Amino acid sequence: MKYEIFLTSVLRFPLRDRFTARAILICAVFIYPLSIAFTLAAQSKNDETRQLVKQAKKFVRRGEFSEAEKLLRRAVETSAQESGKDGTDAKLNLAYALLKQQQLREAHELSLAIARSEPKNASAFAILGTIFLNAGNFRDARLALLSALQIDDRQALAWAGLGTLSFFENKIQIGLSQLQTAVFLEPSEPDFLFTLAQVASRAEDFKQSAEAYERFLQISPQTDVERRARIKGLISFLRFLGNKKSLYSLRGAPESSINFRLVNDRPIIQLKINGRESEPLNFVIDTGSGISVISEETAQRLKIKAITRGGFARGVGGDGKFEIVYGFLRSVAVGAVEIRSVPVYIRRFHQNNDKIDGYVGLSLISKFLTTIDYGNLTFALRKKDKESGGDLKKQDGGENQKNEAVSIPLRLTSSGFLSGEVLLGGVEVPFNFIVDTGASISVISNEIAGLQEMKPFAGKEKVRVVGAAGVIEDMPSYILPKISFGEHSRERVKAVALNLSVINETSGFEQAGILGGNFLKNYRLTFDFANSKVVFVPIK
């Protein structure tokens, strides 16, 4: 959006000739004491506003955002008659507290109003940009955050927002530098340290990542016990990884193509672990997972031991929790390609009728141009080198398919998912959907399912969903009239409605659904992770 500068006109009321010196003197005698009284009253209001804001900031530092919100609403109400700095500060702090609670609409209204009326207020633009970022509106987020830094280049929240945006766009080193600047400017802000730790880990700077997480634990609120337990386990694993020379190092051939089986609309390949030639294992290609996963049963059979444990993670299904157990594989062979030093999760698989040994996550294949061809049932990896430049056209086949190929930008979420913009038939605005080859069926969030436009498409069938944390029965289904991803569309796509709050807690920006195998199976997909895009070619 464009940010307009609203100029207020100054009205001047000249004294009339009929005012005599005597009249002015009489007014002065009676009005001057009243003006003192009004000034004192205003000063008292300002003092009260400042005190409420000060108390609210303490609640924010303790992570008690709802309590901070209550105080800040009182502060805004107290300063309602004033148009000065105290009233503005109260509103901006309220917007920030609402942002922390994902109440984005009201936070947007508050910060936008101030950005319009005070076009030199860097904090207003920084908060506004962070709101856009959380909503997945990257274009407006960048405009607002850059505006904040043009006004004040020491605006830490704006640097943190730009660093996070670069992270989502897979510009890892740029994001790392921007977040380091934010932490330098505001070393006591826990959120900046947490995001810095995530980006440092993605950059494979495990020492810096562990140190940032440790600093985060020192200064962050003590309230979320489960989250702190997860981070402590992660720090131990990062220390372990920091002692390795490199991760995901490539051996063998620079490219490979193997067949896969399509079972319940999920591509399943066979690969080999730790050089065990005699025992090929069944793994699902899972672009909905940042890290690869191996089942408890398979890990026990192959004598793959846990490196460390990291508390409990939240997931879909069951009681909503599963234990985090970290493991490490010496090697993974996919056809003629071998990848060495591979971190994994070890997890119990709920209901394993397809006899799956694990899931291939994005980190395992991110150094390749990766093609999943649902038409020919082939999975191809090709190392991206400087000479070829990773030209995607070489992956497209015939001239006709080149003309049908559509390149679509992808974003990388904080939790390692690939996300792109999707249009749903009957709804005008785009939504962010995770591209998940490991999901059999597409998903819409409960919030999307609750829209008035979605009600006519509710299905009668109830669906059983198997998630990372267990099984959920009788979930409502929908027959979506149309799903469009870039220029590609499919009609009458079945989807299940789920609570995606678990995903959105860690994704970094709002996800409204999942594109699953029942949509993706109609295409050949080539993922260019380095350039954050995927090429869709319809299969005949």
C-alpha cells in the first residue's frame, strides 16, 4: 500500500477590534487561573498515562501480554483528550502488545493511523511492517520497514523485521547480518535473539545459534516451561553439530533419478542409510518437513541412538504433543547420490499401514534441484553448480511443456516449511498455503472453513487424520470449487478443515492451509531451493 502524508491545516483566529484593553484585562484576570487549573489537570493525565505505559512494558517483558493490553487500553483512554507524545506512545505500545497476541487487525489499525498522522514516526512504521510480516504480506512489510529505517536507522524492530523477511525469502546471510544489527541495538529483546538463533542454525553456524538460544533463555520470561525445555535440548544438539566438520556433504554422482510409488497420494522412495546395502528403506518425500524423520522402530532396528532429547513439541493429532528426540545418520544414499552427516528426528509413527521407515525433509534435498514427477513416477536430484546455474528449463523436457511451465515464488517459514500464495474459488484475497508432498489430502484452517463463502462447499464425509502427535477422528471435509496456485488451477478439490494454530505458532507468518498430494499429483514439480521457487508443469 502507499503511505500518504496527511497534512493538517492550521486555523488562525485574529483578534477583533472590538476587544478593548479592559476586556482583555478582565479575561486575563478570570481565565489565567482557569488555564493553570487546566494545565495541571492535563499534566496529571499525562503522568497517569506515562505510569500506565511504564507498568505495561514490565508485563510485556514478562510475557504477560494480556495484562499489558489491559493497562495500555486504560492509558489510551486516559490520553484520549490529548494529541501529544504520551497518547501516541500508549497507542503504539498497545499495537505492539496486540501484535504479540496475533490480534493483527486492531494492531494494524492503531499503527497505520499513527503512521499516517505522524509520517516521521519510525516506531509506527516498524510496528506496522512487523504486522504485515506476520500476516504474510511481504510487499507492504518491506515498504514499511524500510520507511522506518529511512526515518531512524537505529530502529531495532525494523532491522529485526527485515532480517526475518530475508530469512523467509531464503536470503540467509543477509538476514543473519540484519538480525545481528537488531540484537546489537536491542541486546535485551528476547524475540530478536530467538530469530537470530534460528537463522544462524539455517546458516549452519551452530555455535552462534547455540549462544543466541542460551542468551534467550537468560533474558526471556520463565513462564513457558515446555518451550524452554525444547530449547535446552536443541542447544545440546547444536553443540553436537558444531563439532562436525560439515553437514549434508555430497558424495557420489552429482545427479540421480529413481522411481517412486504413489501410495495414498504420497511419493515413497527407497533409500539406504549408513551404508547398509542389504536393507533399502521406505521414505516419504515430505516437503512439509524441514528436517528428515526416522521411525522409532527403524532406528532401533538399525541401532541409531538418540543424541539428545528436547522436551515435547506440539503437533496435529492425539493429545497434541510428541517427544523431540534428535538422531544423526552417517550417510543417506538416494540412488547414485550420497549425502553424509544428516541430522534427523526419531519419532513414533502413529498407524503405519504403509510400512514407512521415515520422511525425507527439505534440509536433505535443499542443495539440489529436486524434481518430483507424478506423471512418470520419478524423483530426481541434480546438484546445482555455477556453470549450469541450475537452469530450470533443462528440467522441463519438450518445448510444449516449457510453454506450460509456470515458476511460482516460495517462502521458507521459520519452522522450515515451503509456503506459497493460493487463491480459493469464491474468495478474493490470496492465502498462504504450505506445499506439502507428505500430506495425502489438502487442508484449510478452521478460520477459512468458518468464512461465509465456504459454507456452501461443506461436505458430508468425515475424515480421519493421522498427524505427528496422533490420530484425530471425524474431521469435517470440504469440496473446494477451485484452487489456484500461480496460473495453475484445479476444480473440486477435497480438503479437510483443521486447527492450524500449532503450525502458526512456529511458522513466523500466518498459514491458512496445506496443498496436499491430491492437488500436487497433477503436476511435475521442480524445486529450486536456492532461488526460492518451484516450477509447475501439468502432467498429461
